[in-house]
Amino acid sequence: MAVSVDTVYQRVLGILNKEQRGYITPQEFNLFANQAQLDIFEQYFYDINQFGRVAGNSTEYSDMLTLLNEKINLFETTSAMTYTGGYFILPGNLYRLGTIIYTNTTTNPFGVVSNEEIEVERINKNEFLYINSSPLTKPKNVRPIYYADTNGIKAYGNSTLIDDISCNYIKKPAKVEWVYQMVYGEALYDATNSQDFELHASEETDLVMNILTLSGIAIKQPDVYEIGTQETTMNTQQEKA
């Protein structure tokens, strides 16, 4: 499902060179590629908010909310969380945090061990003292709570939880990189060490156009900028019509 970084780079170079408009180096391309990927990725969440307010349609392959969720689902992941310095540490590639899960392990009178996954309720940090002071709202292993701050996550059940916590989250796209090896003075693509775009395959054209827009600014070619901008604007209007 990924988009080949080499395919996008060659398409961008092909468009730039067709009219002798200029050239962008691999280093410049990598910078533009990562900016383009992030712009498209972040737009998903704004679009979901927009399309979530309007009625969808029953057509299997053209409901925009379904298509957007399909694109975002590529970045959904689950990870166990490490407890360090009094906090559970958030994943380094976190973009948006989803559900925090506690695995509550119990043993019945017959010695049978069972594990139950429980969603941990999020609270504001300033609410903890009030919640913890009342027997009715005090957290338990069967009703855990957590709050988050700049250090990470604090979770509470019967006592402070220090293990068995995991999270569902949306991860950031991996950093795109077109890697090359110099052979007889030419930069040859190194597929082994390169990193493709992680976006949905349908985003290939938008990536090319967004990178062209950025390239046009860098090489001071207004017509290249206009090509990318016009194509991106047209695609956006078609999607949101």
C-alpha cells in the first residue's frame, strides 16, 4: 500500500526537466517529500471533522468518511508502555493518543488466572485529588483512571499502576528518504536503505503535486508552483464537492 519514494522522485524530476525548468537535489527532495507527506497526513483529521458533519452516502467505494478512515487506519497501532521515573512513557512516534488499556490479572478461588483488558478512563490532572478522596469514585483495578502531562501518563487502580498498561494510537508517518550511492559520478537509487512514503497508494499524485509546489518556490519557477497548486486545488474541490 505504500507509495514508492523513487517513483515519486522520478515523476517530479521528469516534470521539472521536461521544459528545462530546473533540478532539485536528493537532499532537497527529501525535505520537500517529508513536508508534503505531513501536510497530506494532517489534512486527514481536518477532513474527517468536516465530512463527519455531513450525511454520507451508501455507495461502497465513494463515501469520503469511509475512505479517510481507511487512510488513517494504516497508522493505527498498539504498543505496551514502559514505566520509568513514575510515569508511563508515550511512544516516540505518537501523533494522536487513543485508548489506554489496563490488563487486569485476577486469580479465582480455584487458582485459575484470567486476564481482562479494561479501558482506562482519562481525567484531568486537577480532578485526581477529588476522585481519589471519595470511596464511590476512588479508582480500582476494575475501574482504573489516568491523567497525562508533559512527563507521560500516571495510571491508578487499587494503587498506582506500574505495569500492564498499553495504548492504541495514531503514529506519525516514518521519515521519507531517497537514499543513493554515487557510482561513476552519478547518484543511483539505493532501495535497501531508502524509506518509502507510508501514505495510502491513492496519494501518489497529490504527493507529486505538493512536492512540485514546494520545488517551484525553491528553484524560483512560478509556473512549476502554479502547476502543483492548480492540480492540488482541483483535486481538493473534486473530493469536497
